[in-house]
Amino acid sequence: MTTPTAAHSTDAALTRAWAVLETVPDPEIPVISIRELGILRDVRRADDGALEVVITPTYSGCSAMSQIAEDVAQLKPYRVAPAWTTDWMTADAREKLRAYGIAPPTGNCSSAAPEQEKVVCFVLRALPAPSCPRCGSAHTERLAQFGSTACKALYRCLDCREPFDYFKPY
């Protein structure tokens, strides 16, 4: 994922755009910004000199994208880029999910470096059960494939007995 660099610091509009977009929260998980979640992919100059904000939805039917697009629209034009993957989430975002009561995704969807755009294959595979975000126990069970949103599954900790959302890896 591209982030503000020294090269961008010479372009005041790019620097300002990054600063503004750093504050745009995910509509469904407001403790994480769209940059931390990996939805904000880049801010750059298009061939015609206009600012281009590259955002990628977490999945093709993400109902939050209209709100995110509206929030990003203050820096037009923007475009939607390759399919989002949980591989793009920052370590801070994963910890914020855990602190918010949502188990972060486990494993990676690709072996490519996180900053590279890549093809993501949506193939069901066995992954370890997520740890409880409240007590840390790995003794958990899935109650439902879909939780409060389609990108999360509903789990329960078998030790503290608390239910929790698990952000599924994509």
C-alpha cells in the first residue's frame, strides 16, 4: 500500500489529501480509519494532473462503500481499484479490532508482499479458530458464518462464554 512519502511532501495538495483521508473512519468500525483498514490504497496525481484517490471495497457488496465514497468524494476524482484483502490491514488496525471486541483475521490470503496489488483467490480453507478478543482464549467456536455484517462471522468463547464478531480473512 502506498503511504505518504518524502516525494509527496513536495506536493502540498497530496500532503493535504493524505492528512484529510487519514481521518476518514470506516463506517461500520469507527475505531479504524479507511487507511488503517487497507481500503485507502493510494493518493496520487493522475495523468491530467488531478488528484486521484484509490479506494478498494472490502468486498463487492460492501454496504459501507457508498458512505466511504461520499467521505472520500471531497477529494475528487477517485476510483475503485482491485479487490480488497485483509492482508492490507495494519497491525494497529488488527489490535484496534481486538480492543473493540472483534477478533481480527488470522493468516494471510496471499504470499505476496502486502504493499503489492495481487489477485486474491476466494477458496475456503481451514484456518485456526480466532482467539477471544476479550479473554485471549483460543478455545472458541463458530456460531454462524455471518455476524453483524457479511464480512464478519459470529463466534463464542468457550471459556468466558462471550460471543464476538470475527473479521473473516479475504
